[in-house]
Amino acid sequence: MATSGNPGKGKSPAKGKSLNDEWPKTRQEFVERFWLPGSDGNDLIKELNCSKSRTNHYIRREEERPTIYGIVLNDDSIPCKEGGVQWKLCKVGFTHVDTSTGTKNRMEQVKEKIEKKYKSASVLFVLPIGAVDTTKFSDTEKRIRKKVGWPVHKDVAKKLSLPCSTEWVLTTQTHINLIKKEKEVPRDDRIDLFKSLKCLEFEADKTPSWVNVEVVDDTPIVGTLSNSRRRPSGRPLRALETGSRSTSNGGKNNAKQT
């Protein structure tokens, strides 16, 4: 197979074994040769993108991959533990810049904002979107957010002074531990762990007493979240209302704090 790309005006092809010299005989040889400097890998990409056989997809090299990340708010009182279940708030967001530790990237900046208000926060996952996934980044972000937990209404997040108010979910420590376990399973695209991961189960009679959930299009939406820090002993929690009608926990008693 011949390639017909141009290295660019004023540039000379890097020295090395070219794909034009002799086409690789095996798949492994092709993979190794493709990434070698001067192997005409770029020209091959250009030819594939210009091919009449191409569908509606394109191939592109990237140094910084589009990434979905999750940050867990670690604060014992928001939300609190009930019935042996530790509930947590988690922010699931998207970035298309470097996520290396210590680079003051977008993810680290968000984490710092959370820690200015609350006890601490920790990164749960940083997963590049699959290289052959043609789904819109925003759709992938929303899908994974729902897999992590129940979306929290933006008004609730704002009243809790959480950054990126539309990107928070309510989940459990058990579900977080499951995600951590799935991360250790080898996969070509690590983000595929969410394909088999079941959503956090919703049962109206088992939701905590300090949260109200409204089911919208089969998705549980947290519309009221109480601030347990301000809970006087034996008295109802002061709820953070969104103004929407909730469908669960309207008359539950408050749970004992642990």
C-alpha cells in the first residue's frame, strides 16, 4: 500500500524506516512501525481520511485526550451515613487538557475549590474517552455521570457552594468501591468499565430520610438534600429545596447520626 501525503511546506520527512519502503508483513510489525519517527504514519492517516472508502468518521492524532473524571467530596456530614450506608457526593466532569498531577489543570482547580469549602476531596477516576468512540463528548459525560450516581439538581449544588453545579451526583461508598475495583480490570479502553457497571439502584422506600428524589424520564433526580451539619438533635433537618415536587421520603423520620 502506498501513501501519498505531503510532510508540509518547508519540512523534510524525518529519517527512519518508512512504510513506503516495505509494507509490514504482520499486524504487530505494522503497529510498531506506525509509531516510529519517519514511518509516514501521519501520511497514512491523511490518506485514510481522504479515502473514497471513508464513511463519516475521521482519524486524528492527539497529545491531550478528551477525558472524563470523577471527584468525591469527603465530608462526614454532607451527606451523612444512614442505615449502615455511607452516602457521598461526587462531581463527574469533562476536560480536554492535560490531567497530570501537579500541573494546575482544570481537574485540580475544581478539587481545590471544593477543599476550600469542605474537609477534603479525592479523585476517583481519570479516564480518557475511547479512541474509536464517536459519541458526542457531552453525551458520554452525561451517561457516565448517571452510572456513578443520582444526578443532583443544580440549585442544591449551588446552595452547598459546590463548583460546576450541574455536574454532581449522589452515590454510596459501596458503589464507589465497586468503581475502584472495576478500574483494576485490564481493558483496551479503561472507560469501558462503565459499560457493564449497573447504575446505582433506586428504591423509593430505601432512600435516606434526608433526601427527596424525583424520577424524571426514568432517572432519579435529587431535588432536596438536607444539610446534616445544621441538624439539632431530635429535630427535622433543614432541607435545601429546589422548588420541584419530590416523589419519595416526604414523611420519613430522621435517621440517627453515626
